[in-house]
Amino acid sequence: MVNTACGKGLFARAARRKIGLPEDLADRVDSLIARRCLDLIGLARRAGEVVAGFEKTKARLREGGGGVLLEACDGSADGRDKIRALAPGLAVVDLFSAEDLGRALGRDNAVHGVINRGRLADRVVRESDRLMAFRGPRG
């Protein structure tokens, strides 16, 4: 959508003057929204609102304390299925690699994690939804 708008000059028309736009505007917007999501996950970690790792995630979900389930998109399907079975109806964020999640959570890699219910979890879901909408349907 952003590329189409750039190509048709819609930003310049809306601004009512000539403006210069970078060729990779859509990629920049995507990376900024993704960074916001990962920053929120990092904030949840620093606030003590998130646990990571298969066993810790499993334990937190069994306690019923989860608000958002974090899964690496490159994690094994078997492990992801086992964790999801413990969290029916829970919002799932699976947009990031294990390396990206790990970086946000202060680890080398993180495949599974869960954020406690609350405002931070709600914000992570909202920003993740925004990122998914920007990226469009998965193909």
C-alpha cells in the first residue's frame, strides 16, 4: 500500500507540495513497527512481566498467568504445538525469529515466552496486530 501511494504521488498530493520519499519507505516503516514490538517485549522483561524458555513458559501457562504467548517463527512446530495446547484462546505473537526474541529478552535465543496479563501484554498485542496488518496476509 505504501509503495503504491509513493508511486502515485499520493503523499505529495496530501501535503500539497513536492516531497522526497526514500525508495525503501515501506521497509523502513515495517522495521520501525517491528522494533516497537520488540522494545515492548524488552520492557516487559525489565519489568519482570515475562518468562522465557520452554519449561518456564509451560509452568506459567499452567498457573494461568499468561496474557500473551511469544513464539519464534522459526521454532519447531512440535514444541510450539505443545505450548499452544496449554494456552487455548491466548493471543499469540509469532512474528519474530528466535534470535530477535532472544535479543529482546536478554538471551541468545528464545523460542517460547509468555507475558503476564496487563497493559504491557495489551500493548504488545496491539502493536503486533499493527505489524501484521502492515505486512498483509501471509503467503
